[in-house]
Amino acid sequence: MREYHPNQRKLLQLVASGFVACLGVVALNRVMEGLSLPFLDFGSLYGAILAGESGPVSPTAWWGGMLWHFLNGTFVFPVIFDFLIEERFIPNRPWVKGVVLGVGAWLVFECLLKPLGGAGLFSRRSVWPPGEVLVSLASGVAYGLMLEAMTRVRIVHALYERERNAA
């Protein structure tokens, strides 16, 4: 295995892509809530894990949970995603990369984070477990696809080049 050293431009692209994908998933979950599908409240789930409690969390814990959600989605998952592509653990084909990352994020969410937050493995302690599992799968795949699509947008590269040339 080679050493992984992304350059500054690549990191900026990954962070911007992760942030946009995170915003997209939060917005998508609001839309799904409007369609009477289960709502994934990332702030409450992560807040419950941070506060060490289950059930309703305080506003402070909720904001802490949202911060955790955005830190993971903006910094952690994009770098892991890029590393897995560089090391060829994920096929380097458009859209396939996003789906593979999304399913991986969904498995982490359902097998690790949901049980820690009190919802149980694959949301079995939820009001409607199949609905929550499907909504979280849709959210994970949507995140992966948005992240993959945004990493191909070259506006961040153009902004970086313009900034570097101005200096």
C-alpha cells in the first residue's frame, strides 16, 4: 500500500463536495419527511450518542449532533472515499463510486451509529423499521452520488487556480 498524500487543491475539492453532499442529504430528508416517510434526524441521533442518552435530546446535544454530522460528511467521509479510490478498493467508474460509498456509509450508519443512538441494529427499535432502513439507504446512496458528482465539478479547481495566480 502506497502512502496517501492528497494535494491542497484535491482536499479543497473533497471538503467542498462533502459539505454540499451533506446539505443535500439534510434537504432530502426534509423532503422525505414531507412525503410522510420516516425522518432521519441526524442531530438527535448523533446528539444522543454524544450525550450518552436515548430518546429526546437537549438543544445543545442536537446542535452537537448536527456538528458531528457535518464534520463527518464534510471532512471524514470524503477523504476516506478518495483514499479507497486511490488504493483501488472502489472501482474508479463514475456513479459506481458513489453507490459503493453510499452503501458503505449506510452500513456504518445502520450497524454502528443507530445501535449506539438507541434505535437498534437496522433500526429494529424504531416505530417503522423497514421504512427507516430504506430511507437511510436512500440517504446514504444519495450522499455517495452527490459526493461523487461534486468531486467531478471543476469550479473548485478553477477558484483555486485563480486564487493561486492572484497571490
